[in-house]
Amino acid sequence: MTDQSPNGSASDLESRIAALERKSWRSTVDDSRSGMETAFWAMLHALFPEEARKHLKVAGREQLLAARVYLDRWIERLEEAEEKRAADPPHEKIEIE
């Protein structure tokens, strides 16, 4: 019997197994991904085809852009109010006897 298999040598198979082990949930936990996060992404890839995932990514980006516009406008209003307060010094109350 030889060391060769129909799919390649034993060392080739060992390197393929090592590559698969690196992709396991344990390796993603080591890369600061929780098991729950890994499970979520695995489910997302299993349920949604590639085209759907692309659309979801674009939609998420659009939502973040909308939030940016909202926050920028909020910041502008705060700055305008601050500038208005700086332009109108507080009134000094003078008591008359």
C-alpha cells in the first residue's frame, strides 16, 4: 500500500485538514469573534444567497449614511444655538432704589 490517496498525498490532506481547522469556530474565537457571532455569520451565509447579502450590505450602508445626516444636522443646531448665545451676551439686571 502506498502513501498516495486518490485525492493527493497524506501531507496534502494534512495541510487541507489544518486549513479547515483554522476556519473553525475556535480559531474565530481566538481572533476576538465570539461563538455566537460566528454562528450568526454562518447562518447568514447559509440562509441568504450572495446577491441578497450584497443588497443587505448596501442597505446597511445607506442606513448609516442617513444616521450621519441626522447627526450632522443635530450638531449644526447645537452649534447655531451656541453661537447665538455667544452673540447675545446675558443681560445684566440693575436694581433701582
